[in-house]
Amino acid sequence: MGDKSVLSRVKIISTKVEEVTDRYQTLWVKIWTLHKVEVEPSLSSEVTEQISKSQNGNHLHGWYADYKNEQIHFVIYRDKIF
């Protein structure tokens, strides 16, 4: 992710950091980080847009983010939200 300021708008529940291996097909980074977060429902649209705009689109295997609750599941790529 390029711009990490969106993390200040969510509550980080846990963080997992792993070394990158060939399996990840992202060898341009040495580690990747997974944050489990809580997003206020009233901020979900804004946070989703901000995540989408902050994704780094410079590599063949692009990053994505996702989060969900019981009703909806957001899958977020650079400039695309499902």
C-alpha cells in the first residue's frame, strides 16, 4: 500500500508480519503485513475509497484489501471495488 494514512481511520485489532517467499509472487518487498481491523459502519464507504486510491498499481500481481461484516464483503483493488 502506498498511502498508509487510512490506517488512522480504522481500529487495528491485530497485525501479522511475514517474510516474503516465492509463493507470494511479490519479491520486490521483503516482508508483508496483514492488519485485521474494525471499520466504523458510517465510515465504510470513505475508508473503502481511500484504500482503493492508496493501492500501489505498479506491479503485475497487484495488492488487494478486503473487509466484511455479516451483510457485506468489500474486496478492494487499485481503482476497483467489489
